[in-house]
Amino acid sequence: MVTLEQIKLLESKIARAIDFLGRVTEENTRLKKRNDELEQTIARLKEEKNKVEAGIISALGRLNQFEDAIERSLSSEMNRTKPPPIPAKDPFEAGTPVQEPVRPYPPGQMPAPPPVSSAYTVEEEEELEEEAEDSGEAELDIF
């Protein structure tokens, strides 16, 4: 048989289930509203993205037009200031002197290198050495 305590326990469980359903229903309503807000934000961001892309494409098109205008201006300026081309001569044409190739010296017949001379006289070099010794900046002879 069912006792009074079992009925009260069942009644308390039903009350807790009703409270839980109420809280879950409120949370569901709140989440649906937040979902709608986020969908509106997404739609607005997509519109802004499309406007930004259109602006970038427009700016790139204008930049291309500017580049084309500069290139046309430069090429027309170059054509005005460019001297007429000089016709190339045929190297095998009669009367054209033939240039001999430069050949290295034959072995053993290399000219002697020019003598190395100092830019200073012996007296000037001695004076420079004395000045360097006096100032503490003496040169080191390594040869």
C-alpha cells in the first residue's frame, strides 16, 4: 500500500521537476533571443564586408588607371626625347677594317713590371718615421 510519506516525496519531486522545466524554458527563450541578435550581427557584418570588398576593388581599379596614365605619359615622353636609331653596320661589309683579337704574351716574353717607387724621398720618410715614433704611432715592419 502507498503511504503518506511516499505521496509527499512524489509531490516534492514533481514540484522540483516543474521548477526545473520553468528554468529551462526561460533559458531557452533567452538563448533564442541571443541567437536572433547574433544572426542580425552576422548579416550586418556580411553587408559591411561586401562594401569593403567593393571599395577595395574600386580603389585597385583606380590605381590601375593611374598606373596606365603614368605609363602612357612616360612612353610618350620617351618617344619625344628618344634620338632616332642608328642603323647597324654589317661587320663583313667591304672596306670595314677587321680588328685582330688581343693575344696574351708568349711564355717567357712577358714585359717586366714597372718599378715601384715611393711617393716620398728618403729624408721625408725618415721625418715621418720620427714623427710617428714621437707620437707613439710607430709603424710595424712586417717585411
